[in-house]
Amino acid sequence: MNQTMGPDGRPHLAAWALGWVGAAVLGVANGVMRRVGYERRLGELRAHQVSTGTAIALFAGYIYLLDRRWPSPSARDAAAVGAGWAGATIAFEFTLGHFQAHLPWSELLRDYNLRRGRLWSLVVATLGVGPSVAFLVRTRKGPVARLHGRNNGQRLVTHRDIELRTAP
């Protein structure tokens, strides 16, 4: 049996669950760096936006590395992992925020308001689609592969193949 697969041929769910815990640790560390590193200089909103960008970059790299270590055998499995990670992240934030930090629901929802410059939903989206993107990059399927000429052995149509027709 391949060490990256369980007996049913699916990725070790425990490994991906542990991977989510690692992502949560990265997210908390990113938040701490924002608070102690640059929030006072940039202001709360701008620091939130910068922190969102760094979180997306950290999570994208982390998911890529996890997929190399525990590759998903299919796009469906990668999508299931992403959905689980996004759901776990939202549950973690709202449970911890409301019941541990005693924040009102309205304040917790505030970070999801894109119209007000609150970008946290983009982090959750990254966690949700990240495993699928990593799968597509690893298996060379999808639009990235087509741009690089790797589309299941098919030759790509280029500008040289298109006959230009002009009006008579």
C-alpha cells in the first residue's frame, strides 16, 4: 500500500485533518504578526488587508507542500478536502470568537464584508479551492496545463494555426 493512501485508496484523512491544524497555527501566527508587527503603523483595516494577503500566500504554499506529501488521488477528493478545510475554518473562527472571546456575531461577520474592505472571505476561499488547485497543478490538468502546452498529450492551437480572413 502506498504510504500516502489509506486502505480504500483515498488520501489519509487524518493527515489532511492534521494539515488543517497546521494551517490554523499558520493563521494564528499570521494574526499575531499583524498585531505586534504592523497594525499600529498601518491602522486596523490596512493591516487586516495586508494580513489577508500574507495569509493567502502562506496557505497557498502550505497546501502545495501538503499535496506533494499527501497527494489527492482525484479532483473530487481534493475538492472534498478543500470544502472540509473551509468549513472547519469558519466553524473554528465563529466558535472560538463567539464562545471563547465573547465577540458578538455582528463583529465576527464584519470580516466577511468585502464592500467595506474586509477581505477575510478570500482566505477562506483560498483554503476551499487550494487543494483542488494543487491537484490540478500536480496532475497538469486544467487551464494552467493548457497554457504550458500540457493537455493530456493534445497539441494546442496556436496563432499560427488560425487562418486570418479579411472581408472581400
